[in-house]
Amino acid sequence: MFKRRIPLFILAFVGTLLIVSVFIPPMENLGEDFTLFFDIIAVFAFFLGGGNLVRIHFGKLRRRKKDWGFSIVTLVAFFFMLTIGLLKVSSVGGVWNIPLLGIGDPAAIAASPTTEGSWFQETFNYVINPLQSTMYALLAFFVASASYRAFRAKNREATLLLLAAFIILLGRTPFGMELTRWVPESFSVLQIPNMAIWIMNSPNLAGQRAILIGIGLGVVSMSLRLILGIERSYLGEDRG
Amino acid sequence: MEAFFEHFRLWLAAFLTLGIFSFLYKDNPWYKLTEAIFVGISAGYWFVVLFWDNFHGKFWVGAGEYSINWVVAKLTGAQAPPPPDSSIDFMLWVGAFLGLLMLLRLVPKIGWISRWPLAFIVGSTGGLWLINYFASNVMVQAQATMVPLFSSAFGTGFDQNADAVIGALIIFLGTFSGLVYFFFSKAHTGVFGGTARVGVFFLMITFGASFGYTVMSRMSLLIGRIDYLLGDWLGMIK
Amino acid sequence: MTSKLFLALLLLPFSGLAQDDPAGVDMLDTAVVVVAPPTSVIAVDHKYDKGERIDLTWVPSIDDQLVEGKVLAYRIYRIVNDGGPQLVADVATGVGPYQYADEDLHRDSIYSYYVAAVSSNYEAASTRTAPMSPQREWMNLDRKWLFLIALIVGGSVLLFITAARRGTKLFVRKIAGLEAVDEAVGRATEMGRPILFVPGIRDMDDVQTLAALTILGRVSRVIADYDTRIFMPTSRSLVMTAGRETVKAAYQAAGRPDKYSDDMVTYYTDEQFGYVAAVDGVMVREKPATVFLLGAFFAESLILAETGNYIGAIQIGGTARPAQLPFFIAACDFTLIGEELFAASAYLSGEPMQLGSLKGQDVGKAIAMIAIIVGAVAITIGEAWDVEFMHDIVTWLSGVFSTR
């Protein structure tokens, strides 16, 4: 009874409340309040996620599974970051500050551990940041390989996709401008940069709109299924 | 010492950058090491940020600290803190309470209670976005498509208004046929199927446009990384 | 020194007079830039709020000109419950609109306002507005049409669900990407390789993640039936928790609760690219036969999809982010485009009630299509032949679909 009914009741109640709140001015801040609750729940949930990360790598280590050495690295990195971040460690000119342990200047990093100069922020700048940008930069290679694959797919849809992509790409470079400079002004729409603008503003816009309208309706229907409890597989209740 | 650290940081960043790039060749110990560092450091990073921003910044400052001080004062008979001002919002305890319920997963016998906060989250996400998406996606986009198919505002003479007229028609037909494609109630056959096919063409042009638009920016990211390796690290380009 | 202070204090009560009386200022013969005050200052209750806002409008001072205008700004003063005036804000001149919204007010206080035109060294105050309190409304009538149309669409969803429950047969066309799910799971089984399910990188407060989880429910049911391995790395702790509930339930429903393990659904890191680095690693090491990329994806969509391609997996991608869809189209075998992502779980369930909800969506599409046709045709005729009636239709339709 408690296991099944209460979650479904909470779901229906909270969902209906938030839908209605859009139309009732005294309830208009409800969405923000709930977002705040969500943020707080997410912190507690991290104990489950972070705990899982630690458990898995300790498990690998204990059982000396393949690549267990890298598990040590992950664990050390994780706890290192937790320590310097939660304790707000910093060092200026060779002097250590760990305000929460009463070492050094108590006001060293008063506000946030992400203050410039903290060990936490330094690690972000010199470890996370280059890693992020490099992963991001991998996209250049993947874009190339994806374009090649799309190029090989010989159907009408793929051709259209590539053609549009090609015109937009050229339209954003000086080369595209040079290529069709000879087209007379009265047919200026056929110049590649203008074609690119036209594609963005007309067929592209039309496609975007159809997709967006569909998404809006999809969300309405799925949310209703969830709130009504018709769709409840994620609650551990698959009736299928 | 500072100079050493300066060099260390440069080399560390370069080491990690090349570690990630080495994945393009194949999976290898260097990549695995980089990946392990990335996962560990970044998981820790986000927990710390979540902790200070959300738990401390929102809950503790907003309700937790005051409430606990008050309870402690009551229990020990000390002077109670002054009445809460407007910055204190006891409703935040709802979030903390639900968060605690979430942690009950760790207790196998009553782990099922953690479904309550889950139901709360799913209900609020569904409820919150239902009208939001409907308004911003369906209503706004439908309204925006109610445009004149030809109009004196487009200009006179073929060379001036041909692209505007065709553009307006294309937006209208494209949106319409795109919607036909998404229709679930009717099989894609006959005239309906033909229209849906036109819709697919429009979708493909849309995807192509996004694709082309993104390619350039991705290339500049790569150039940025190469610039770091050759410039900042190796000093080959100034 | 003391005598000077005394004199100043003595004159203080009169200092205001000089400001309020432009003639007096002239007599002093200083370079005071005199300006006329704004007129017709009106304060009205802001409609459809919870009673904490008053809107002010005024007609600008005649000295507020774009060229050689003497008015530099307007100062808004507020008087609460007959207290002294408080300066609330400075509003820039020149461009308009001449209005100000005073927010965070209380329903039980009485407010009155005046607006002063300010020159470089002079302030000309308007008359005060009549005292008033902000009002609270219980229904936002600005959104009545939104409410009505959402009710029609939501009502249609409910109606079709009820019809399906009563046994009415409902037709839903085939969706290629979803027809492939069974086959994709079967392939992994045959090859004895695992299935990778990536639910995007957003948390449970994103509807796309919810859509991914509902699909996971169906997919993991098939996986449990086939007794294939599933692996689901997540980048959010809450998604991990919900994912575990989902997969576990599927295994229970398939009568194989013993086969389920928490290790199927794991958390890596909240960091976007850290997560991608890890998932890429999992892909090349575990070599899944089938990869599902469903949910909210950003730049990483292509990294994941291309790595999946590289290891030769069958890939089913889906997202509601139009900017990432082209990458899935290019690199995945099947792509669920926008609405299809949200419809997928209903479709896969095959349950009449769930399929009914898809029919309800179509009613929404029909409404949008009719509105677009009527709107576009009316506005075209209206503009081309200047037909008053058509203009009225367009104005009305625009009002209906406006979402203030």
C-alpha cells in the first residue's frame, strides 16, 4: 500500500500543483521553490553517486581487476579534490591557509572555494580546463569523419543534408564570397553567402518550427502519462 | 619555487591534452590515466561546488543554520537566536527532508522510501515543463508562422521580392509538411505520405544547416588546442 | 564654525521652497536649468499578479527632447502609508516608453507616487497619484487562451487514453527507429556483447532525461527477457538512482530479479566531458553491440556517436535538442527526432492506453496546423486586398496564441 500508492499520490499532487500554478498568480513562484528543493535533493543524492564511484574503484582495487592501477588514480584524484575544496585550501607566497582547520589566514577564502588563487580553482584551471577543451577539440576530427560518412550515404535525404551544410559552411567563409562574386546583382540571392542566409531564414526555420511544435506536444503527452501514473517504470513498478 | 610550479602546470596541461588526443590513435594506458584523472578530479570538483553552492549557500544559510541554532538553544537553555528575518525560508527543509529520504536507499529494508523523493522530482519536472514547453514551443511557434505569403512589404519587381515570397511560402509549407511527418495517427502513404516526405526533406535541410553552422566553430576549437601545444607549451609560435 | 552650522540649520526648512519654486530660483540668478515636470502620472495595479506590483506611466516633460533636451532622467518617488517620499529609481529619458514597474510591494500598504523630471541641477516634480494598494488576482486571465488550448490538447490525450481503456482500437503508424529496438537488442544477444544505454548528460529536472528513463524501462524489459547485459553510465547521481529503479523493475517483471545488479547502472562524474571521456573508454573496452543515446545531449553527441560508430555498434540516438540532431542523423543507424523521443516509450509499450496518449498529441498538431493555415491565409488576403474582416481574424488569432 505505502510502497505503491504514496509515490503515485505525490507524483499526481506535485505535478498537478505545478501545472495549475502557471495560471494562479499567488502560486507563480512555486516553480522556483521546487527548483530550489531539487538543487538541495541533488546534493544528498551525490552521496549515492559519489559513493558508487568510490565503491566501484575500491572493488576493482581489492579484487585486483584489470586496470586496477587506474582506479587508484581516480580515487586519489577524487579525494584530493574533495579535501582541498571542502577545506578551502590555498597557499599564497609559500604560506598555507586552511581556514576550516584554523591554519593560516582565517579569511583567506571567505566566500567560495572557486575564488581565484585557491588550490581548488588552480586545479580547475590547470587540469579540468585543458581536459575539457581537448575533449571539445576532438569534435573537429569527429565532424570530419561524420561528414565523410554522410557523404558516402547515397540517398536523397543525406544529399540534401550535405548540400545545405556545404552552402552554410561556405557562406561563412570568404571563399564562398569569392566563388560566386561573378553572379550579377539582380540575382544576388544566388551568391553563396546570401543563399546561406536564405537557407537559415527559410527552410531551416520551417524545419526548426515543426520540430519545436512536435517537442512541445510530446512533452505535454509524456508529462500527463507520468503525472497520471500510466507511465511508472522508473518508480520500480513495471506492470508490463 | 613559483617558477617550478609555473613549468609544472604548463607540462601537466600539455600531458593531459596529449593524453586525450592519443585516444584518436587507439585506447592506451596514457588515455586511461588521463581519463582516470579527469573522472576523479571532476567528480570531486562538482561535489564541492554542489556542496558549497546548493547545500551551504541555499539550504544551510537559508534555513539549516538558523533552525539548528534555535534547537540547540532550546535544548541547552541558552538564549534563542533573534526571530528569523526574510532571508530565512523554512520551506527549504522540504528539500533537505526529501534529500534525507533519498539516502534511505542505503538502508535495504526501507530503501523503497527513496521512491518518494523520486516521485516528487518526476512530478515537479513533468508539471513544471508541461505548460512551459506548450507555451514556448507550440503556441509561440504557431503564432510566428502566421505570416503573409506575399505582401507589398516584400518590395516590388521580381528580383526584389522573389526570394521573400518564396521564403515565406517555404516557411509555411515546411512547417506544415514537417508537422505532417510527425503525425502518428496515419500511415505515411498516398498524398499524406508524400507530404510527410516533403517534411523529411525540410528536416534534412534544417539538420544540414545546423551541421554546417557548427563545423566551423569546432575547427576553431582544435586550432585553440594546437595553439596551446605549439605556442604556450613548446613556444614554437609566438 | 558653529555659527555657520547654526545658520545652515536655520535655513534648512526653507531650502525646499527654493526648489519647488522656479521663479525663486530665477531670482537668485544662478545657472539653474529649469525644466517642466512630467504630466499625467498614472499608477495602476499590475494585473494578474499576487499583489506586489504597481505600474506607473507618465507623459514626458516638454523639455525632454532628443535634440538639446534638458531633462536627463526621471526620478520615481514612492510614498508609503503617508510617510516621507522615497526615491525608488532613475529612469532614462529620450527613448521611452515612459513607464516604471514598482515591485515587491505589500498588499496591506497604501502607495502614492510622483515622478520628477531632472535636469543637471533641478528637479521638477509632478502631482502625486491617488493613494492605492496593489491587488491580488486568483486567476491569470492573460493566460486564458493558453489554459484553454492546453486544456483541449491535454483533454484529448485523456480522452483517447480513456477510449483505449474501454477497448477502442487505435491505430498508430510504425516508427522506424523504434521498430529497430527489438532487433538491436537481439543482435547484442547473438553476439554475446553488452548493450550501452546513455541517458544524456542532464539531471532529472530535464524532461528529456525523463523520456530516456521511460524508454529505458521498455528496453531493459526486452534485455531482461533476452538475458543480455546492459550497462548504463550516468553523469548525475539522481539519474543513476532512477535508472537503477527502472532496470531493477524490468528484471523483476521479466521474472529474473536475481540477474539484476546495481553495477549495471553507475555514476561517473557530473562534468560533461569527464563523463564523455569515461563513456568513450567504456565503449572501446566493452565493445557493446548496441548503443542507445537518448536524452539531452550537447556538444558531446557527436563524440559519443562517432566512437559508437568506430566500434561498429548499432546505434539508436534521440534528443529534443535540434542543434544536436544532425550529428545523430549522420552517425546513428536510427534517430528519434524530437517528438519521437517523448513518444517512444508509449509506442514501445504497445499498451492501448499509452498509444492513446499519442493520438492526443496529434490533436495538438491538428490545432497548430489549422491555426497556421487560417492565420497565414487571413493575413495574406488582409494585406493584399486590405480586407478589414481578415485583419480582425489575424488580430484575434495572434491574441489567442500570444503567451504573455
